[in-house]
Amino acid sequence: MRRKSLAVAVALAGALVFAIAASAAGVIQGGMVPTGKGGGVFNPNAPPPAGGPVASRVTQIQYHGGPVMLGTTHIYYIWYGNWSGNSAQTVLDYFASHLGGTSYWNMFTTYYQNPGAVHISNSLTLGGDAFDSYSQGSNIDDNGVFAVVTNALGNGSVPLDSHGIYFVLTSADVNEVTGFCTQYCGWHTDGNYNGNDIKFAFVGNPDACPSSCEFIVGNAPNGNAGADGMASIIAHETAESATDPDLNAWYFASGNENGDQCAWTFGTTFSCGGGTANINLGSRCYLIQRDWKNTGSTSACVMHYP
């Protein structure tokens, strides 16, 4: 997920690169592919998006043949750094436990994989929590994030789960040196662990850079601005992990994944808990970004489906 001020510029640049490639000799040479960190990069060997005229390929998300996450998706949090005395675990455990089964998560049942057009289910839950006290130091890179995940799997803190997404959530004093706060607020990808393809993601605490990674600086409907900001980033990365887990399933011609296309848009909001929110989940409320309803000509950034 791109940081706030970069999101629109990256989307426009990606669409422009695609348009230039498409216009060359009337055919598409390569194409944009997602990075998992927001937006896309041009790959001359990438196949063009399948189906429909070029215009619809630019404006609609396209399926590229890869798998999606089927069945019940489990969110595992690995709390990295120092979270002592912080209410974030309470706020975000509740969020992961209550997002599944809602009209928001039902949006992603509009995505499927072939063969057989098997759709994602409206089933998402919290798988569990684990803790890591700076095993990779306070300055980590992408490989360090993966090491946090594999260490947790190796020591049994979290189970090996083909339906799992492993989130490394870093405290505000931890810097992900490849671009946290300057380029992105979170990202997702997959990796190989003992021959198993696992899905994992990074989300940093926006307390480290509120103006970059919080839509409304200091907004705290649950009394914790950092955790409240993280909820939207987690929603973004969970949706993209479910619909494009290996970066080869659902994405736009620009390389944007569904969350990227709707990043930093929130629709109708209301006051809640002394802050601003746009969704009620059980007894709590959150401010989370809209996402892409994949319904052909009626596709759009929305907060619910139907």
C-alpha cells in the first residue's frame, strides 16, 4: 500500500506506461505487473491482460490465471518490536475476528480462479498472535520480514497454514528500510518455506509517520491512532493477499491491485468513539478504505457488496 501522497501519482504513471506500450504498432509488448507494495512495474515479458478491448483492460481489473485464496482465510499477527502497554492487539484482534461474514468482505466473493470459476468465500477470521522482540533488530528489510515469519513458523508460534496470511506488525520504533513511510505503509507477497508457498505481509505502525500513513492524522475511534490507522492498511493487504496472493491473479493494466485502485478513499463517514469511522464491526467501529467490487460494468470502489 503506497503512502498517502504517492498513491494517485503512481496510479496515473502506471496507466500511462500501459497506454504507451499498447499504442506501439497497435499491440501490447509486455505489460505492467504488481509489486505488492502499491502500483506496478513494467515487465517486457508479461502477458497482456486477458479479455475485452484495450479500453476495458485499462478501466477494469483483469484475471491473469493465478490462484486466489479459497475457503476460510486466517489472519496471523506477529507482533514485532515493543508493544508493551499498547492496546493495538485488542483493537486489531477484534478487527480480524469480525471482518469476515460482513458485506465488506463479501465484496471479494466477486473474485475467482480458474479452472471452474471457483470464488473466494465470505469467510475470514483471526488465526492467532505471536510475538517477536527484535530478532532482526530495529532496522529490517524485506528479507528480515520474511525471517520473522519463518522463525515464528519454525518455533511453532504460528502453525503452517495454506489458508493463512502472516502479518508482521512492527512497533513505531522499527524501520522497514526499503521504504516504510517514504514509499509505502504496508505490503504483501508470498515466499517459499520448506517447499510450501506461504502468504505474508508487512504493516508498520503509523505512529512512526502519521502524515504519510494515517488518512486523518490522530484519528482514533478505538482510542489508539496507530492501531486505528493500521486497521485500514491491514484491510488493504488482506484483500490483495486473498485476490492476488502470488502477484499473478487479479490486477489492473496499470499493475494496481484492487486495494491500490481504491487506496485512501473512504466514502461516507460518521463520528464514533471520539473519532471518524465508516464501518461498524460488532461493538467497535473503524475507518477502513474502500475496495474494488469486481462486477464488470458496475465495478467500482465501494464499502459493501451487494
